[in-house]
Amino acid sequence: MINNIIQQQIEYYRARASEYDEWFYRQGRYDRGEMFNTRWFNEVDVLKSALRQLGKFNDILELASGTGIWTQELLNIGNKITAIDASQEVIEINRYKLNSPKVNYHQVNLFEWEPNREYDLVFFSFWLSHVPPELIDAFLEKIYNSVRLGGKIFAIDSRYEPTSTANNHTLKDNKDIYVSRKLNNGQEYQIVKVFYQPEQLQTHLIKAGFQADVKVTDNYFIYATGTKVV
Ligand SMILES: C[S@@+](CC[C@H](N)C(=O)[O-])C[C@H]1O[C@@H](n2cnc3c(N)ncnc32)[C@H](O)[C@@H]1O
């Protein structure tokens, strides 16, 4: 069951690569009208500002880097970025958009990934929500092993908010972690989507060994900073 969902998630994001940015930029099925879109972008600004406040880093690792929406923010605060994603299709979009010698891309299934070095900052946006809950602690342990002592993590994810997703996606309730997602052409995939409460995520991060601080924006996002202290 889990392996099947993990594979479907990979296939879903590969097939969605060229239309992925419509979600973040509130276009097409994700355009919920001016009031909700303004809210969304204001809250994105809160995330960007929190990220910038972390300071500058030499070596950054970005997990599930996608089409570069956040990789381009990381370029402002980092000298070198290692960007990992399972989809060659999103990697090519990211590479084309950023066109930066500072970013090194690797096509890797994160469920098979083993960290082989440490970074100053490990960043992952809209990724933890796709990790099946039974794998979350093991996955966070790998993240812990990829951060140097004194280094940081920064995570961003979705809050449970129906206007966050496409207008033809149904958010049944926030307990149902197996959800259906459609492409613009109607093709449907089953994926995992977990909406963490701040205290839940904090507990997982502390268990992994981080000193953690988890916050939410008014409607759409949950974000966390963590420091490896021991
Ligand atoms: C919701 S998107 C987030 C992308 C990017 N972080 C952002 O914020 O725009 C999830 C990303 O995870 C990638 N992904 C899905 N399953 C994966 C896996 N098993 N290993 C690595 N990446 C995976 C997808 O290709 C996609 O780029």
C-alpha cells in the first residue's frame, strides 16, 4: 500500500510538472478570486521574510525542490544549493527557470535517500505532508543526519484550508490522509496529504533531536525552524 502511494506521488508530480506553478501563483483552477489570492500572497510574504531572517548559509540542501519556487528564494541566502527531487521533469523546469551555477540537481527518490554529508541549512517545502505518517520519524532522523551541528532546518507546509487547493479537489476532512488529486486533463492520482498541527510537528521535530519552533500564518501555511544542538 505505502509503496504504491509513494510511486503514485512520484508519477503525479512528474505528470503535473508543467502545470505545477499554477497552484502557487493562484492561476486556473487555483484562482479563488482576489480576496483569497491576496490573503495567500500576503502569507507567502510572511514565509519569505521568516526564511530571510535565518541569515546567510554556505551550503544548503533542498529536499523535494520542485519547479524552483523556493529554490530561487534559497539563492538569496545561500552560496551553494543541492536540490533533490524524484522528478526529472520538475528538475528541468527548475534548472531552466533559475539557470544558476550555484544549484546542483539530483534526481533521487527521497524514500531511498541516505544522507552522505552535512549541510548548514536543510530546507523542505510542501514535502513533509506527503510523507506517510508511519515513515515520518525515520525520515526526520535522516534529515537530522544531514544537518551539521549548529545547522538549521526550515520547513513549510499546508494548513487545512479548502481554498488552498484546486476548485475541483475536495478536502474531505483533515483526518483523511489518502486524497485524490487531479491534473488539468482530469487524470486522477492518490497521494498522501497530512495536515500537521503546530504542536504535532513540534513533537516530531524535537523527537528527531532538533530545537524547534513551529508557527502558522493566518490561513494557509505552517512553518518550522529547527536547530541541531547536540
Ligand atoms: C508539493 S511539491 C513541492 C515542491 C517544492 N518544494 C515547492 O514548494 O514548490 C512535492 C515535490 O515532491 C517531489 N516528490 C514526490 N515524491 C517524491 C519522492 N519520493 N522523492 C523525492 N521527491 C518526491 C515532487 O516531484 C514534487 O516536486
